Amino acid sequence: MVGADIEGLIKFFSKMPGLGPRSARRFVLYLLKHKQQKLLPLIDLLAHTAEHVSECTECGNLDTENPCTICSNQRRNKAHLCVVEHVADLWALERSGAFQGIYHVLGGTLSALDGIGPDELRIPYLKQRIQSNQTTELTLALNVTLEGQTTNHYLAAELASPGLKITSIAHGVPLGGELDYLDSGTLITALAARRTLETEES
Ligand SMILES: [Zn+2]
């Protein structure tokens, strides 16, 4: 039988996304066996992150800097804005290394049923950013779900304006697909094959 503290630790980790009781046990045991090299540095990292982490006031990414590392990177193309649902999607696209612009995290999708309208999704701020960044291309990289595509169409219609090219990733993203679960190759193809959406302005 393991002690109550350690049992508590295992229980805590087993509730984390992607970890079950078995991997939580292995994880905790590994940390305990490598106190100096793993456990103590982990505590420092967690404490530092907990103290500094916040939502980027520009794009909505999570980072220990605000504006985040992406928004404050001068080499990123500020005129190309990519709209995603969640931070996980932003991180997935970053992992692919295929996108050199900046992002806008909506925080979800439109849902009349759940009472989620444009104001709940940072859409008013998206309009502001398009203006202030003088965005020339807006890439909609929402998940290929019914809600994602409904939001896609809403944004394309709502944001259409002369001089703004609105594109959408499509090719290679399976129906029901969430960006976070796709491999980098699929995402690179999806970004490269983005198509211009039909809007009233174009
Ligand atoms: Zn940011």
C-alpha cells in the first residue's frame, strides 16, 4: 500500500487530460525516484509558470509573456491573421511550423443553443485587430465540425471587406477533425491548400 500523500498525488495526476491511473502512477514514481533532477526543477518551473502565465491580450494565446512570444516576434507577418478556436489549435499549427503570420483565438464556436454569440467569442476584438494590423489575409482555421464551419461562414460574411482576402484551410482536414489531433504534415498541407472563401465582396 502506498502512503496517503503519494496516493493523493497519483489521484491528482490521474485526473489530468491524457493520463490514466496507470500512467499517473508511473509518472509519480519517476518523479519521486529522481527528486533532484526532475521533481525539484518541475516545482520551480510550475511556480514560475503559475506566477507569470496569462492570456495574451492580443491573440488569446497562453504564455508567460504578454504580448505572447508570437505576437512580439518582429519576424511574424502581422498582415496575415489566422483565426483558431482554441489555444490547442494555435499550438498545433505552431508545431507544424508552416504558418508565419499571427493568430486570433476565438475561444470557441458560435452556438445559439448554448447562448454563445459573437460577443462571447472575441469577434468584436477580431474586427478591431483586422483594422489596426491592416490585415491583408485572414485565414480561418476552425475545426471541421458543424459548429466550426457555421462559425467559418459567419466570419467570412461578417468580415468581408475590400482588400481583405479571406481563406480557409480545407484540404486534408478530415470531417470532424480537430486541429490538435492532426499530424504536422496534414496541417502543412491544409495551410498550403487554403482556398479563398466566396464572399459578397469578392
Ligand atoms: Zn499573442
